[in-house]
Amino acid sequence: MGVAKYAHLYRLLRNERRPLEELRELQLRRLQRLVAHAYQEVPYYRRSWERLGFHPGDLRSLDDLQKLPVIDKAAFQQHPEELLAGSFRGQPLTAVRTSGSSGKPLRFWVSPPCNQFRDAQFLRPYLSNGRRLLDKGVWFKVNPLPPPKWFQRIGMLREQTIYPGVDLREQAAAFRRLAPDVLMGHASSAARLASHLQEEGAPFKRPRMVFTDSELLTPQMRRSIREAFGCEPLDVYGTYETENIAYECDHHQGYHIALDAVIMEFIRDGRPAGPGEEGEIVCTVLTNFTMPFIRYNLHDLGSYRTGPCTCGRTFPLMKMIGGRADDYLIHPEGGRKSPWDLWGHLLPLAEYLHEYQVVQQEIHLFQVQVVPSRQFHEGIKQAVADKIRLVFPAARVEVLVTDRIDREPSGKFRAFKTLVRIEEASASRKAGISLPPAPAQGIGVPDREIQGQGLGPEAARPFFQPSGT
Ligand SMILES: [Zn+2]
């Protein structure tokens, strides 16, 4: 490892500002090579495309990609052997395991060259946004970091961790001692520490930058981080399958899409969503030839933003809509409900709550755990319940005060979760259960933010040499 990764990184950082036409050409070349390879070597794709009468020669433009079927995690869970390219069989490969925060872990393999490209892709959002080689970085991490690399032993890209599972006073002490220049990791961990430090009131060295990943970065978390650390968090969107594929810059106009690594589509009811229209994020990973992800539905929601960012990067912008697939709640009238409206309604209560988690236990039953701040008083419980009922009018709401909200086994925090299956909503509708009218939606809250299943540095940095960068 090593040299190839940094050569990739150099090119990746340069690509961010290349003319858009050049980037589209690069995408098309890579896509044609990937599709020809998959047709030749990956039985699953060959079989499915032959049924449609598709031949790689039919792929003449980026739009032709839409002739291919959309797949998702299920294909990789059911046919892993058939998705591995023939020439990689018996070769040394790295396994990548997803965290399975949605309850369905996935394992896939990548070759060493693909792994090196992924490493570079992982680092780009941080270095692009101004993390310097001599900065001291601190991650919120559940797992220990791998042993330091040679460059870390001489002080470059130094990294340490704060374990978010320990008491906040202990985390605050570690934070003061480590005094990071750059703080990184789960949004909720950074926000929780931020509120705690504010409340303690003792001085601490502010980090120059805060990067968040892996979780919904709610407006409330953004605010806590901004107030304590004096900087706006920069959110990074990635998944294990795709690595980091979109990231904010300090102009905060959206997330820059990594055009050199993926083709990202937004699909709504089987067709491409228009600009600004919400769609499911479907990715084709351009540099993984080991187990190719072609039109892979991440089931997260986003939309294209039109117009370039004022920062000068040519990578186009996307807007994250309202959460990952598993952050959605189920609406009694059917369908998934983004937690966006709830965030907006709960935002005015931010000063009373360090943290909250809304769990939809049954279609009309919500349990809300809250970690109170100093300003909290009993009346806030009722206020929380009232806010939930603005979006779910028939809801019974139970508010529990606690000093700590459990994380998922993966270490992730979920501000919203549902235990209801979507079919139950349809069933209650069919049974003719009458519901009050839907509430007025939408209040004046700035930008919607979300996050996908992000990657920590300890994630297996599992790697294809893309040519023609
Ligand atoms: Zn920008």
C-alpha cells in the first residue's frame, strides 16, 4: 500500500475542479470498461442483461446506463458467488463487511488495487476541506484504530480516539488532553460532547474543523457543534459499498458528488428524478472490478441541486433529503415518512434537550427518550409530545427522561427509528381506521441534511487501478 494510494489521492483532489465535460467523458470511459468487464466476467450481470437483450456495445452514452436493471443489497446477499468477477477467483482479496445497522449485514470482496483507490477516496473529503498533514486528528470510535503507519509515527496525519461509550466527563477530559485540530466521527457523538463542554463551562482548545459522518446530522446537532466549537460541521456521505461519495465544502450549499468514483442517479418510481426532485440514490461504482456495483440502490434519498457551488469545485451538488432508508418512520396513511418535519418541529426545544431518540413502537405509539439539559423542566415532556402530534396527529407519546441513550450494536446513534413494518400501515388503512386530517407540513428550517452508512478509518480498507484519470 502506500504510494499508489497517494498517487490516487493526488488525482482525486485534482479531479474536483476539472471541467465538467472532461469528467463526464471520464465517467463514460470508465463505465464502458466496467460494463464490458462485468458482462465478460460476472455471471450474475451477464445472465440478467442477456435476458434483457442488452450487450455492452449498446452503451454509447451515460444515459444508456438506464437500460440496465437496478439492483440492491439483496442481490449481493443471495448471489455473492455469482457477483464475483471470474478473474478474481482464488486471488488474495479483502473482505468488507457492512455494519448491518439496518439489521442486514453484507459482505463483499475487493482486490488490493481497488482497496488502495478506496483508501484515497476515503481521505479526499478531509484533505480537500483543509485537514493538514500535521494536524492532530481525533475520531469518535467504538473500535480501536489500527496500529500507526510509518508516517503517523513521524507525526503526519496523527490520529487518536475518544470512545463514545464512556461517561461524558471522561470524554471531555480526553478531549481536553488530546486537544485535536480536527475532530471526526459520528455526528451524535460530536454533538453530545459539544453540549457537555458548553455546560461544564471550563476552557478547552477549539478544534479548527469538525467532520461528521454515518448518521443523520440533525439541525440540532449542527447547532450544538457550531456553538461549542465555533465551526460549522462538514458532513461526509459514504457507504461501505461505495466509500465516500459526497461531501460538504465550507460553502455548505450541498454535498459535492464524486463524479470520478461513482455515477449517482436519483430514481423515483423507476424513472430519473428531475432537478430538486427527491429520488432514491442509485450508484454505479466505477472503480470496483472485483465485485462490481452497477446501478446499486442504496435506498437513501437525495436530489440533484442545479448550478455550481460557489467554492469553485466542478463536482455537482446533491442535497440529502431526509435520512437513510432506516431513519424513516412509517406514516399511518401509508408510506415512509422522512424525519425531516419532526426535526424541524423539535428544533425550538433544542436548548432543553442534549439528545433525543424517537422510537415508533406501534403505528400510533411513540416512545421518546430525552437526555435533559440544565434548562429542562417537566413542561418540556408535554411540549415534545405536542410536537410529535403535529406530524402524527393520532399518536400516543410517552416521554422518558434518561441520562444516556443506547447506541446501535454498530455504535451508531439513530435519532429516529421505527419498529413498525410498512405493511402494517397499509393494513390499518385497509381496515378503515379513521385518522385526523394531516397536519400542515413544513416550517422554516434551513437545509435538510442526512447521512448514509459512513465509514470509519478502522473499516476494512479493503482496492482496481482506474486508468485514464
Ligand atoms: Zn463547494
